[in-house]
Amino acid sequence: MQAPAALFDSPAARRIDAQATALLGGDGYALMLRAGQAAWEQVLEHWPAAQRIVVVCGTGNNGGDGYVLARLALQSGRRVQVLHLRGGGPATELAQRACTEYLGCGGHIELFEHALGQADLVVDALFGIGFSRSPDAATTALINAINAAALPVLALDVPSGVDAQTGAVPSVAVRATRVLQFIVAHQGLHTGDALEYAGEQALATLDLPAAAFAGVRSAAQHWRQPQLAAQLPPRRRNTHKGESGHVLCVGGNHGSGGAVLLCTESALRSGAGLASVATRAAQLAPLLARCPEAMAHAIEDRAELTPLLERAGIVAIGPGLGQDDWARELWQQVLACGRPLVVDADALNLLAAAPLRLPGAVLTPHPGEAGRLLGIGAAQVQADRFAAAQALVERFDAVVVLKGAGTVVAAPGASPRVIAAGNPGMAVGGMGDLLTGVIAALRAQGLEAFDAASTGALLHGLAGDAAAGDGQRGLLPRDLLPHLRRLANP
């Protein structure tokens, strides 16, 4: 089985770089030459017909990688235009060495004025992984010019303007067609705003010896479709419905019956053996007409919920729950039941109003709900999704699924997992209710909370990608249901 790809934070990447430099005799230029060569090979592989290449170089070692690429392109007979800002020449010894070699081969450097020249390809070598601020006015103009040129862009290590640590974009950033990361994959490029700018991603390990990575741990894992097979093995022939678990879905207040229905259907389509529903009486007829497999119960007070909680193995609470007296009574009863929980939607808002630790539970907030749980704004959550997820874990002692582009799943004492699935078409009401049912079903089938949350988020995202084959706009949660069943049987 293919292992999840390792993702690294910026301090780890710098430490590996330093250790690799020491192993190569202390000369960092050897690494720069390898990086420039790898970047040139990307050009030859993906843009072999590009004859006119603009290389935009910054002052640091990322710019030095660009000078190496520019020299190799020039030596191959390409027309090369190297641009930098006024006062933006090489500022490190290694970058100056690479620049000198480029000039020694007949290259020349031009100052950026207002627009890029004619080109077939732009290489972005402005900033590396150390960039984490808003660019100044001159740099902003240059980045805007790169984007306005509407040309293919190869970004070296990270699209300039993107924070490789967090994935945030403080101001403007280069929209790369392709990003070639050096040595390790950067965690920030796989979540949040970074996904808008990073395009296709590739990794050049630069053939470093294993000792370069000694003592350095990855910061996160990148979960892709191959991880499903390890978590969802085939069922044994002599199985029965009880072995596949009993999920109780609690929600569906007045006007929100569809939410708990979606949660229930997704739990069944993801393999739960039994699914019960505790909801308002008005929801029973439409729910059973749509999903006769559900065991639906009208619940008007907390006492009526007790026998359902006793029979259930896992409780999913929140879809369509509301925040009125009925909702609060059911929430308090569920909290007292001692069953494993998946907590979503209005249940998260009730938790935010009266926080308490929920060991063993799975919380599934979107950025707005995460902000309410932490007492901060959604923008602050999005500015560092890894830190926000970890803060939620520490506050609630629970597994956290921070939804959004590049969903982050975090758990106590574990490295987070970033989900490589999902698409913008899934930004529609009801998708989170579906996810709640998926995670609850996997938890009911015996997966531990962290694995159920990670596998559920991956399964949900992949089903969304499959359902979006006919287009993202207009995608509905129920479009995912047949794909959930198929993908849950890898």
C-alpha cells in the first residue's frame, strides 16, 4: 500500500537543507546547482517547445536557483530574459555566484518596468519558503504583471507571495501553472488559499543522502485515495449487520429535516449496519419516504431520547439541530450518554456557547464554526489552518476535522493529515451533514476516531470529485451518495 506523502514545515525544511549542505562538503552551491538543474528538467518535460523564457529572480537563494536555470536555458539555445526589481540584485553569496556564472555565459539582466516581455514561459524565482509577509509596492506590481501576462508559470519551491508554512496569502501571489518543490513537500501548499495559486505540484528530492533527513520529522501527512484501501478492508463472508455498527443521528429541527436525512443516508451508504434517527415528528414521513432503511423516531423531550442512546454505538449530532430549547435538551442528553460522538453544525455552536472537553469525539467545524469555538474570526482561522486545528484539539481534547480546501484533520498526540480531495462544487449547504454521517459510519464500523475522521473526510472528498464529473456548479450533496458506496469498497 502506498504510504501517505510526508509534508514538512519551514523550520524542518531549513534544517534538512543545512544538514544536506554539511554532507556535501559545506558548499551550498552544490544544492543550488541541483535545484536549478531539476527546474530546467521540468521545463524540458512540460514545456519542451518554449523558446522564449522569462526568469524573474529575487535577491535570495530562490533567485539563485533561477539564475542557474537561466544559464542552462541560455546554453541550450533558448532566448532568456532575466528580470529583477531595481535594487533587487543578488544579496547572498550563493545567489551572486549563480548570477555571475549566468552573466559569464553571455546572459544579461533587465530591470522590471511595467510589463513582461514576449515569452513562452515565465519562471518565478522571487521568494522562497522564508517569505511570510505582504510584498512591497514594487514587488506587488511585478507579481501582478506576471499574472496579467496570462502565460504558463513555473514557480520554484513556492509561488511567490504564498506562505509555505501556513498556506496563507497575505496580499498578492503568483498564480503558478506548476510548482517544483525542492527536497521536501511544504505543508502550506496543500491547504487554504495556497491551493488557488499552487497549480500542479511536483517534488525534486535532489538525490540527497538519507542522512540529510536524520532527526527531522514531517509536520503532516498528505492523504490520497490509496489510503482508503488500508482503512476499508473487504468484509468477511460471515458478517452481520451488528458488526457494521449502529449510528444514531440526532437533529432535524423545524425547517431543517433535510440535514438529518442527508446525515442518515450517508451513514448507510458508507457502510453502517443500522441507522436510527431522533428528530421532530414532522420529519418522519418525508424521511421514511426518502430512506425507508432508517429507523426514525419522533423525539419531543430528552427522556424519549434515552432508549435510543442506549442502543446506539455512535451518535452523530448537529445536522439541522437548531439552538432552541429542544436542541439544547437533546444536546445535554447526548453529552451525558457516554457514547462516541461526531459533532457538527448547531451542536458545535452549542459547544462554543458552553465549552467542555470531549475526549474521543470528532468535531467537524468549517472555518466560521472553528472561529466561534476558539473565540476568533474565520479569517484568523484561515490564516493558519494548521495552528487553528491544533488549538481546537488542545481546547477540546478531541479529533478535529477543519473543513475547507485542503481539509486538515488533527488529533491529540498525532501529526495532522491533509486531505487531497474535494472541489469548489462542494461549497453548498448539506455537504457537511453528509460528511458527519460518513465519519459516524466509519467510527461505528470499528475505526478509531482519528482514522474514521481522516478516512471519512477523504471518502467524502473523493465522492465529491467523482460526482463533479458533470460539472462543479450545481453539485448537490445527494449526488455524492452512489459514489460513497462505490468508493467505500476499494
